[in-house]
Amino acid sequence: MAIGQLIRDLRKARGWSQSRLASEINKIFGTGLTREYVSNWECCKVTPGPFYLRCLSAVLDVPLAVLEAEVKRRTFISDVAAAAIAPVVASDLLTVGFSARLAGGPSVDDWEGKLAAYGTDYMSLGAADIQRRVSGELMVVQQQLDNPRLWSVASRLMTLYAKTFPGADGSKAVSWYRMAARAADESGDEAARVWVRGRAAIALGYEGASLGVADVLADQAMAISDKPSLGLLNAIMGKAHAAALRGDTATARKLLEQGRRVFDATGSHEQTSDYAVPWWRMNVFTSLLAARLGDENSAVAAQDAARRELPASLPRFATHLEMHRGLMLARSGDHAGGVAYARTAMDELPPEKHSLTLRLLMKEVEDS
């Protein structure tokens, strides 16, 4: 398959026009790409060079190696089309779903093991990889929901699936977060009800997207239970970020102090799971919050504390911390320097490890 056809198929799988693809690349990388140039790629009149291959890798959520390797392209496009266009009607997913129903599907313990593995994978894999895999799991667990305990599993899978869509999209991410909350309610599992809402709140608040929804879900989590938990911690910190972005400094600071007290009671020993909040991750939350509040000393202290304990296997989170520094620079008056600092940090991270959240942070730096 020619590179032009690959680009065209990936673009169409996301429902984008040529102009939209050019716009996404320009927005993130500050280029002057035009629709006509994208058309030239797709017609094979021009072959994108190494720089634009990295840009395409980032905006289309496809590993750079896939763009460069002819032999793997056709299989990957089939997977992308199934996940991005209509996962619920893809033949392989339907087969898996019905087979699970007929065979009874994995046990609850097996599902908990799968969730633990996904929690770890999320920390290092790209959104597209997680999205394709979790869509298949949702087809399977959907066939087992006569077991109330599996509503809890489904709700946590839905939350992870929602995280693979940009919160700024509004429709997709938020609808999945809301559905996850309803699924958790079906389970009757209080911990799951709080965690799902709290995880959605911190995702949306950290990304600076759908702040009203972040507040609603955080408030719901806090109303369900005030018992210290990681779900409650996420809810509080998500609400704090929403307050900071609205300019409500006093509320944001009050919530940060509340979050620190909850963290002291519930912080995780597990270091590399999305279901955990260890000390370094709490400091990542705090670093961005302090940067948004203009509290440079607190931001730098949180960044230094996070770096001391951040596992070397999670370079994406080190990039988060560098992006926070870029935001601080931009907000302090050096807009050009802040944008350049943040973009350099993004460029140093391999494109296949970029996340939707990092791109939203880049946009926040540029708009600050």
C-alpha cells in the first residue's frame, strides 16, 4: 500500500477532511500545512519527509513505525477502521461477543486481572492501541451483564475507553464517562461508583475540557461517599483544576489542601497503574494546578518531587512536567519561550508515546 493511500485511509477512519488533517497538524506543530499539500500526499505526488511523518503519527495516533513500514500497513488500517468507524458492527468483535455469551465468558477474577493489566498498559501505550483493545473487551463483557459484579468491571472499562477520546471533543468522551457512571450505579459497588466519577473528573479537569461535566461528576462522587479513597482524591483534584481554570483561586487552593489530606490517607504504593495515585502522580496533579494558579514556587517544588520518584519506564509523565514548565513560562509573560519550551518537550518524546492529554496541554500553553 502506498503511503498516500495509508494517510487517506487513516484520515477517513477518523472522519476528517483533508483540511481538518492539515488544521490538526498546524495546531499542534505550528506548521503552515495546507489542504492542497495533504492532497498531494494522498495522490502520491509528494512523499512526506521525516518531520511530517512524525506529525502524522502524532495527530492520527498511529505508531511512527507503521507509517514507515510497508509490510504492516494493510493489517493496521483494518484494525483502525474497525475501531474508529464502527467497532460494534465489525465482524471480529461480533464473533467475540457472541462466543463469550455462548461460552459464559471470563470469570470475575479473570476480568479483574484484565483490568489490572490495562491499568498498567494505559500508562505507557498510545490512545489508539488502548482504544482498539478495549472496544473488543467491551463487546465481551456486554454479554455477561446478568452478573451485577460485572457492571463494575464494565464501568471501569468504559472509563478507560472514554480516556482515549479527547475531552475537548465533548460528545464522545463525556458520553462515555456518563455511561460509565450509570454502569457503576447498576453494580451497586460504592467504590466503583466513586472511582469512575472521580477518574472522569480528574481527566476532564486536568485536560481543561468540559469543566461543567467535571464539576458535576466530582460533586456526585463526593456526595456518594466522603470516605477517603482514590476515587474521592481524583474527584477533589479534578474539581480543583476546574476551579483554577475558571480563575477561582481560593476554591482551588482549598480543594488542593483537602486533596492532600485524602492522599495522606489513601496514597498508593503501586507506581505504574492508572488505578493508582502514588506520591509522584499526586505531585504531577499538583504541579499543573500550581502552574495554572501562577504559584511558581509550589509548581517547581512539585515537579522536583515528582521527578525524584517517577519510574524511568514512564517518560510520558516526565514530558507532562516539562509541559507544566512551559505553561509557567508562557503565563509569566514569556509566551514565545513557553511555547518553544513545551514544543521541545513534546518533540523529544517519541510520537507513538504522545497522548491526547499532552496535545491539549500544548494547546493550553499556546493559548495562554
